[in-house]
Amino acid sequence: MVIAWGLAYEDGRAEVTRLDSGHRWQLAAADQVMRYIGRSEECSPRLVWVAPSDVGARAA
């Protein structure tokens, strides 16, 4: 289950949006979002990185 998504920038900053509430965070580092995502017996949050796409490079 995905509960939030975001972008990490080259300088380390990140912007994250929680899907259920729309709450947004602007963070100094992406891994800081784990402080704001709750845990429960049924859920253990994970931070997943997706590699940048080279789509723009192919289109040029």
C-alpha cells in the first residue's frame, strides 16, 4: 500500500505528500519523512527509491 509519494532533489531536499490527508512536507532529506509516518501492527513503513528515467534524454 502506498501512503505517500514525493521527490528527492540533487541537493538532498525532498517534498513529500501523504495521499489520505494531502499533508505535505518539505524536508532537508528524504529519509526524514519516516519520522512523520506512523507505524502499526499491520503496517511497517518503507522508503522506496525509483531511479530517474532517461526518457528526456531519448526525446532530445
